[in-house]
Amino acid sequence: MRYRVPHERIASLKEFTIRWIQRRLQYADFWALEGVSFTLPRGEVLGIIGPNGAGKSTLLKVVARVLQPTRGRIRTRGSVAPLLELGPGFHPELTGRENVFLNSAMLGRPRSETQRLYEEIVDFAGLWDFIDAPLRTYSSGMVARLGFAVATCTVADILIIDEVLSVGDTQFREKCFDRIRSFQSHGASILLVSHNMTTIQNMCSQVIWLSQGRVRGFGPAEEVIQQYRDSAEVPAPS
Ligand SMILES: Nc1ncnc2c1ncn2[C@@H]1O[C@H](COP(=O)(O)OP(=O)(O)O)[C@@H](O)[C@H]1O
Ligand SMILES: [Mg+2]
């Protein structure tokens, strides 16, 4: 996956268009992922670890098809429920309720189905008291609760989780883990990014260690976590 980062700030669409026509747009190419390849079997949880900027979120976005890879391809079988870094699928000015419907629609659910699942979603998120307030008044933990509840109220074949568990409180995290395990017992495959090595160790069978867009380690969780800890990349055990 290559990102193109503009060399200079372009202030307006007009200026952008003029430069584009004149072919005066300058970019720096940046390979956020290079030569990454893996297979995730049904019913397995794959952990992805690595320092900030390693390419973890980029990898999840590529699998979720939010980004199209510059080269190579992704093959997925079945439905994908992505829980990415907050942003896509949420609107700060809409209420929690409206965001449930927006988010659910983006996962491909018809409105009638979301209607049917609505109570269960808000119950799981534990947000009845805030559900009619605009999302911008929510804490990041509350947004994460809502996102997790929407994404996991039906079982998908592939669940993608980017760090969202780290902002929730302990009690909610436990609920999330239970849900992830029940997904797994239904044969779903899970991709999990976390900086919490205990979480990774408990949940994942296999782990990919990414560093500067490349795979530095891939194998059984315990082994790869140990390699990662032994490297200079991880400051202190968490
Ligand atoms: N939209 C983008 N445009 C340009 N560069 C990006 C973009 N998104 C991420 N990057 C860069 O790609 C690298 C990997 O980012 P990311 O996948 O978010 O890392 P991680 O999730 O492991 O912290 C970082 O160096 C980041 O600056
Ligand atoms: Mg990230």
C-alpha cells in the first residue's frame, strides 16, 4: 500500500486543478505496507502488533476495503464487520441513535434489520441515557462502545478490530472479549490490533509483528510477543 503525500500544502481546489493540468503536482511516495502476506483460517484470531506508524491500521483498512491496495490483492470470504479507528461511519453532529442507523447501514444492514436490533445494540453499549445526545458530546470510550455494539450485534464472518478495546473500561472490555469469543465459536475469523500484549496473548493464536510496513515476525502469539519485547521497539511491557 502506497500513500502519496503532497510535497506542499495546496490551499484550494482551483489551485489543485491548475497544478494537476500543468502536471506540477509533487508527491512523495510512501510505502506504508510492503510485501505483507498472510492467510487467516476460519475461527482463528490473528493479532497485529507493532509500534505507532508501523502500518497496522493501514493493513486493517486494506482488508476492510476502505483502501484499495496499490499492488497485490486481498481475498476474503463472507461478510466483513470492520471496527476501524474512529471516523468512518460516525458523524459528530448526529445523535447516538442516528449514528447507530448510519453505522449499521454502512455495514450493509437494511433499516428494518437495524430497527429490530436497535434495543439490543443500545443495551450492549449501555448508553440509553445518552442515546439522543449528539455524538460530539460522547467520550472516546462511549463512541467505541457504540461502534462495537453496532458492528457485533450480528455475527459476521470476519471481524476487524483496531485498538477500540483500549479506550473502553474494564467491564466493557470483558463484555467485548466474550463477544469476540462467541464470534470465534461461530467460526468467524478475527483480526485484532492492540498495544496491550496481555490482550493479544489471551485472544490470539497467531501474531504478525509489523515494523515500518514490513512483517518482522509471524507465528505463535507467545513467540512473536517475546521477539517484539526483546527488540528495542517496545519501551516497556504493558
Ligand atoms: N492517509 C494517509 N496518507 C499518508 N500517509 C499515511 C496515511 N495514513 C497513514 N499514513 C502513514 O502510514 C504509516 C502507517 O500508518 P498506520 O497504518 O496508521 O500505522 P499504525 O496503525 O501502525 O500506527 C504512518 O507513517 C502514517 O503516517
Ligand atoms: Mg493505528
